[in-house]
Amino acid sequence: MKIEEAKERIKELESYIELVENYEPQTMEQEAIKLYVLLENVTRVTKELNEKGYKIENRKLVTTDVSKILKTKPKDKLHELAHKMFKKNRRRPQNIIY
């Protein structure tokens, strides 16, 4: 890797860290978005949200609720990032255990 490429990558990573650390969720949807960026796992995000007491129509959340949030049109930069990560992760082959 060339030094200029490394410097550019460092800038990208610093920008990413700043975006995530400064994001303050105001809604359950925003909380799901931030958690997904941190965990990259819909099941774990769903579990965390349920542990925090979030509900939809008086029921616990399920993974499809979180997936729907991530698939919606992005409303901010972190949502855009989560949306891209979700699409990329869905295309990745899952480990198949026989």
C-alpha cells in the first residue's frame, strides 16, 4: 500500500469513528441503526433492542422488524452506512453447517 493510500484510509476510518461516536439516537429506529453499524448482526440488534424494552404495538421486536428499518430509504449518514452494510451482508454467503 502506498503511503498516500494509507493516509486516505486513515482519514476514512477517523471519519467513520466520529460519525458513529457522535450519533445520538432519538428513536428506536435510530437505536437499531447505530446498533447495526456496531454489531453488523440483525439477530444481535433485535436482542439488544428487546433488552432495552423497545416494542412495536406492545410486542417484542423480531428480526424482520430490524431488517425493515435497515431497508428503508436512509434518512441520515449513519442510516445510509447501515443500509449499505446490510445490503452487502445479505449478499455474503452464510456458513452452512452439515
